Amino acid sequence: ALRASVVGLEGEKEALRRNVDGLNEEKESLRGNVDALLADTTSLRGDVDRLTSENEALRGALRECLRGMEAYEDARRVKAEAVGAEEEAAEGMKGLRARYESLASG
């Protein structure tokens, strides 16, 4: 009976060793997964840095575009004022011409 118990214990011991070996293999597999995740994280950090830099460049371009739009609006306003002044001058010239014609004929 004692011998059967020893044989049974040795069988359990062998089963436990196989379980430990399986757990060690799983641990190594998980280490590989962790290493892959760390590599992915590093890659993603690089992507985030690159995208942040591109975002800042785009913001700068947008600010430049807005300055150009403001300058264009200012130029249109100045042009409209100039057209208005030109029209006033033309009306004034018509009035002067009419007056000079009146004086010349009169």
C-alpha cells in the first residue's frame, strides 16, 4: 500500500511538473506579448509626436491663411472706399463742367 501511495505521489509530482512547465511556457509567451505591446506603445508615441508636430504646422498655416483673409478684406474695403471717392469726384466733375459750360455760355 505504501508503494502504491509512493507511485501515486510520483505520478502527481510528474503531473505538477508538466503543469509548471506549461505555466513557464505561458509565462514566456506572455513576456513576448508584453514586449510586442511595449514596441507598439513606443511606435504609437512616435506617431503621436509626429501628428502633434503636423497639427502645429497646420495651425500655423491656418493662422497665416487667416491673416491673408484679413488683408484681403482690408483691401476690398479700401477699394470700395476708393470707388466711392471716385464716384463722388466724377459727380463733382459733372457739376463743375455744367457750371463752366454755364459760365462760358453766359
